[in-house]
Amino acid sequence: MAAGAASAAALAADRFAHVFRPDEVRAEAKLTTVPSKLSTQGLTLTSLEDITHYNNFYEFGTDKGDPARNAGSLKTRPWTVQVEGLVKSKKTFDIDALMKLRPLEDRIYRFRCVEAWSMVIPWVGYSLSEFINQCDPLPSAKYVQFLSLDNPSQEPGIRTVSLDWPYSEGLRMDEAMHPLTLLTFGLYGQVLPNQDGAPVRVVVPWKYGFKSAKSIVKVKFVDKEPHTTWNDMASNEYGFYSNVNPNVDHPRWSQKTERVIGAPIWKQRQPTLMFNGYGEQVASLYSGMDLKKYY
């Protein structure tokens, strides 16, 4: 991230500090970060206000404002991430140890929701591959599955939303190991707000947002394509791969354009970019695949 962009992010974080729940604002809320060559340049950042108040996080309700209203009940300490499946040995990582595993990088990424809206978010984290290397997966591991917290006492939406909890997502191993795939601990230079997936999530910028699992408590390495929540719910609408693709419409709406959250009215609608603009980096992962079949 350029120095100017980093300064702007820090200024915005200070300006909009009120969006964090009072019980989550602590002295250590600001993170020490380093620039990243993988940060996308030349984009206008979405405001912290919009990023933290326009969310899909059904564990806290289905309305876009529900996560900001209800996620204060989520307890992010203590927190561990369990690793199991096709690994040399099962492991458990403490969240604070994970945050110290590698230097935390500032990465500005486009974010595209399957609902045809988009943001530009300055995330904080490091490549998921760094974590996977610590997990010692076996050569037979072909996919990575992420399981989110399933705790009705902390997540009131679980009691009212008819999904197969816990929330499950997955990536093919080469997708998970791609440098752009981010193990994420913060945004705008601060720890993740609860409503944005605290304390740890993944971000896969070339896929629709629901592929980026939030509030992760378990990572499993498997040899077959894992079940994933939305693919189980409606496989004709939410494919396992879910790469951003303007040429493959959702059955109920077009994906050719997207609404830019927070943009002036004359800039709110823009064309959708193949792979959300990251095609140069990731298109080779899908060489020879029919992306209308493997959507």
C-alpha cells in the first residue's frame, strides 16, 4: 500500500472508531502492519462506516444492519482454531499466536458480493499459505474446509435462520495456497469488528464474498470437495467455485454489473470484472475448466 493510502486508512480508522462496539475497543485494537505488494492500487476505499454497517453475516440476522446491531455478543477471546483431517498431526492455534505468525500486511482488495454489490476494503492479514504451511497437510489433501463458530448463545441468528450450521466453506488446495488468499485479522488498520468476521476470517478476492468464511474455529484438510453451506442450500444458485464472472448470471439477477456501496449516484453502477479484476493472477488456476459448468 502506498504511504498516502496507509495514512488515509489510519485517519479513517480514527475518524470512524465509534463503529466498533464499546466492549471491543481496546488499547490493542490498532494493529502494527507493513505494506504489501499484493495490495490493489488506484481504488477508492469504501468508508469504514459502510464496511461495518452493510454486512451479510446470518449468524447475527438477515438484515444488512443486523450484524452491527447484534454482533456485540460475540466473544473473541479466548479463541482457538483447530486443525484436523489430512495432516501429519492435529493442531490447535491460539488466535494471538496466529496474529504473530507473520507480519500483518495492509492489503486493499476489491470485494464483490454475489448479490451484485461491491466494496473496496483495506484488509489486514497475511497469505493463508503461511498458515497452511504450519498445518503440515499430507500430499493427499486436495481441499481445505473452513468451519465457523456455531454458538447460539453468542449468535442469535442461528436460532432463526434455517441453514445447516455451522457455516462451512471450502477451497481447492491451489486456491487456498494462492498468495492473494488472505488469512485476515483486521481492516482499516484495526482488529476486525465482530460484524466483519472477528477474530479471524479468510478473504478470497476473486470469488463472491460468501466464499470468504468468517469467525473460523476449525480448518479441515480433505481429499474430496467438502460440503459448503450455500452450495448445499441451493446448488443451482451458489456453485462450489463461485468465481466472479459477468458471463454467468445468478438465476435471479444479472452479474454483468454491480452496485458500488457508498459511491456517488452517478458512479454507483459499474461493469463486473472477470475474476473481480484479478484474472491476470488467478485465471491459470482454472485453465481448461468450463466456468459455466464449474460456476
